[in-house]
Amino acid sequence: MNEAVQTIDGARGSLVERAMDFVRDHIRDHDLKVGDTLPGEGSFAAEMGVSRPVMREAFGALAALRLVDVGNGRKPRVGAMDGSVMAASMGHAVNTAQVSLADVWEVRRTLELRTAEMAATNRSEEQARAILAAAHGLAIEGDEAARTAADTAFHQTIAAASGNPLFYQIVRSFEELMERAIPRAWQGRTTEAEREETLALHREVAEAIAAREPARARIAMERHFANSVGELLRRNAEFGLS
């Protein structure tokens, strides 16, 4: 009789958690890196002294957290850091009113001032071209989805250019919220002058990064947030949105 029959749900949950810890400890103790293969469920189950269903459940939970990469017909591998896990948690927190959009954008503002500053120092030539292309692309994208994609790429490429991979993953975790917020922000730009101001602020950030001017890049990003996000939060407040 296996653990599913022998134990109550709470005890089984605790056993699965222990199995998850066992796999994480194995990764750490063997100094495994992203893409390295792991022993199969059966090997871990035998070593830990639990049933395969418990270990299968543990691997499923680890895969959901992107800590391991599992696929049919091959051994599991060590997973790569993935901002989508943070994105799901953040989206849930906003949807359930645990945090407000104002809270999210204040954190994002703080991060992106720093990433712009660092990108101006650490960016590659290819990244500088990509940031400039995204900024200038906003001016020609008439389709809402394409404009949102360009705006998202603009911020994510800046984060990647900072040279700190954690900044990139955190900024990437805002993607789901940006898919809703960016169109709303652009809808608030009802005049040609307002739209041009927003485009000019994007270009100023990109050009400062391309010119390797950290202080100018930080100031430009702060002006961009004051313009775009400040207006978005004001509109949300008017309509009673979180």
C-alpha cells in the first residue's frame, strides 16, 4: 500500500514537499547547472524511500515552478530561471487585491530607473540597436497589439542590457500586466501632441543608453514614468480601478 492510501492529505502534502526538497538538495549538492540531467523519478523514489507517485507529484510541482524541465521520453533536466512564475504570482496578487497596480508600478519604476542607468554602461552594440529600434518602432506601429509588443520589448531589452539577469526576469514578470496597461495608457493619449510627447520620451531613453550616458538615461526613464505611468494611475483612480 503506497503513501496515497496510508496517509491523510496533509501528510501526503508534507511528503511531497520533502521530496521536492530532496531534489533541490541533489541539485545543490552536486553543483548541477541549467540543462544538466537529473536521475529519474524511480531513482529518486528508491533513494528517498517513497513511492513513485509521490516523486511524480514532486517533479510535477518542481516543473510548474520551472525548477526542473520534464518531457516525455527523456530524463528531467535542471530548469532555467523563468520570470513567468513571478508573473503568475504578481497577476494573482493584483487580481485578488493583495497589491494594487500603484504598488506594482512603483516597484517597476524603481527597478527601471536602475536598469536604464546600468544599460547605458553595460549594453552591447546589438542591444543598443534593439532598444533604439523598439523606441522608434512605437512611432510606426498603428496596431495596438504590435505597439504593445514594441513597448514591452523596449523595457525588457533595457533590462537585459543592464547585465544583471535577475533584473531582466523581474521586468519580464510585469509582462502580463503591461499587456493590459500599455493599451490603456495609449488610449489616454488623445491628441497628436500627447502621443508625440510619449514617443519622444521613449526615444530620449534609448538615445541616452546608446550614447552611454547613465545619468541622462536614468533621468529620461524617470520622466517617461512620470508621464506614462502617472497618467495611467490617475485614469485608474478616476474609474475606480485598482
